[in-house]
Amino acid sequence: MVTENLKTVESNIVRACERSGRNRADVTLIAVSKTKPVEQMEEAMAAGMRTFGENKVQEIIKKQPYFPDDVDWHMIGHLQRNKVRQIAGKVAMIHSVDSLRLAEQIQKEYEAIGKVAKILIEVNIAREETKFGLMPEETEAVIREAAKMGNIEVRGLMTIAPYVEDPQENRVHFCNLRKLLVDINSKNIDNVNMTELSMGMTGDYEIAIEEGATFVRVGTGIFGSRQYAK
Ligand SMILES: *Cc1c(COP(=O)(O)O)cnc(C)c1O
């Protein structure tokens, strides 16, 4: 199932790139493996996948020993400050930096291990009350502060778009996230040249690619629906 699903997702990505005149190489597919067993992830590995996304620190720590070093782990879920130490140096990118205090904690923990954290700033671009992420108008100020931190590299922006029936409804949000990135880049802030846009999930990744996504985070579309224990 995973192998077949990956083929479908891959061809959808290729076609979305073609429609929008983009290079396939400029879009990274993150296989979101949260709640899924190592066996299913190994099936994805056999099909060539090396980039996994998880939303819990514990799950990353638990799964990592089963995988070779060339696998990239992306932290995509809400990150509590007291858990930063556990993943410091162990993930390729943290997509979900949603406060200055969290950025400060990441700076502290990465400084302690002598490494640089690649981060994305999470933006609540659709202004949903239930979502994490900075409001669009708060984003620049946080980036200005994070840019001064020696062990943090701000690589771009991330958003979780609303749950919608028709994915076209999210096009405006993806477009707005890209505009926000272009706008902040244009201010020529020292150390800020953002190139990454992490946006689009199973329901809407093709639209996100058409609007400039460089990372798409696909879970259900690869591994099937998730069963959460009660
Ligand atoms: C679970 C999750 C995804 C994947 O969602 P699907 O709809 O299953 O593709 C993407 N991004 C984040 C932040 C998630 O938590």
C-alpha cells in the first residue's frame, strides 16, 4: 500500500510542478509518519523515501535508532521548550517555531552542543483561533530577533492550512504565506534570506506546490488514515 501510495503522490507532485513551471527538485516530500509503525516507514524507505516528519519528540527519539543516518527527520508538531534538548542536533529542521521564547530555547540548546538549528517560523496565516503559530503581523519582529541568534538559521515559513472540503479554498492562504516571505525578505534584515515554504498536506499539497511550497507534508496520502489510541 505504501509503495503504491508513494507512486501516486510522486506523480501528483510532478504534475503540479509542471502546471506551475517549477522544478521537481525544488519540492521536498516529507512523509509524515506520526503514529505509524517502523515497518511501514521501512516500506517507504525501500521505495526511496529518506525524509520523515513527526509531531512528537518522544516518537522521534523512539524511532530514530531503527533507521540509518542518511534519513532526515523533520519536527513538524508543536514543540514545548522543555523538550528541545532531547531533539537538539537530531533533526534536519524544526518547522514549528511559534514563539520568540521557543527560538531562545533552541538557541540555548544548540549553542550548548555547538550546532546550528535550521528552523521555520510557523504562521497562523488563516487566523484560526484553535491553531498554533504567529499572527502574520507578529512574524517579522520574531524573525528579526531570531536572526541575531548565532545558533539559529531562519530558513523560511511554515503553516497548517484550515481543514476544508475543497482544497482550492486554501490557495489564498498559501499565496499569502508566500507573499509574507517575499515581503520579509525584501526588508534586507541581516542574516535573513528565507527560501523555504512548508505548506500543503494530503488534502491540498498540489495547490500548495502551485503556490510555491518547497516542503509538502503528506501523511494520510502515503500511510493511510491514522488510528489514535483512546
Ligand atoms: C499530521 C500532520 C501532517 C500530515 O497530515 P495529512 O493530512 O495526514 O497529510 C502535516 N503537517 C502537520 C504539522 C501534521 O501534524
